[in-house]
Amino acid sequence: MKKLVIFAPLLMLAACQTSTPGQTQNDDACGANRHQSLIGTPETDLNKSALGRNTRIIHPDSVMTMDYSAQRLNVYVDKEGKVSRVTCG
């Protein structure tokens, strides 16, 4: 019983621990943050060569693979033909 009293608070502290800068994942490996200004832009105005080779343009009802790649830039285009969001994946 004494061990439980000692370890219970340690377990609670471990659950609340935040990661250090060396432990964080790169959430923007594909550069999506740089391309947020594209939101609202018509697809016809996109400079696709400037987006990079590892970019996919996703239209409504598009068929796409569901594998995750942190280096891949996803540019979502809505039914009106405008960029609605830009993410990594």
C-alpha cells in the first residue's frame, strides 16, 4: 500500500508532463504554414510549380490515398474552385 501512495502522484505528474523542444514533432514539415495565404485563392491562380513536387491538389469528392506523409502538402479546393485549406499529410 505504501508503494501505491508513492507512485500514484508520480504517475499523475508524468501524465501532465509537456514535451521539451527536442521532443516535439515537426508539425509543419511540408511548409503548410507558409502557404496559408493561399486560402481563398482561385485554383486557376495557383503557381503549382512554386508549391513543390510533393504537393497534391484535392478537389471535393476526389479519390486519394489515406497514408500520412508529413512532407506532403495538401491543398484543398472547394466546389467554387477556391483553396479552402492547406495542410500537411
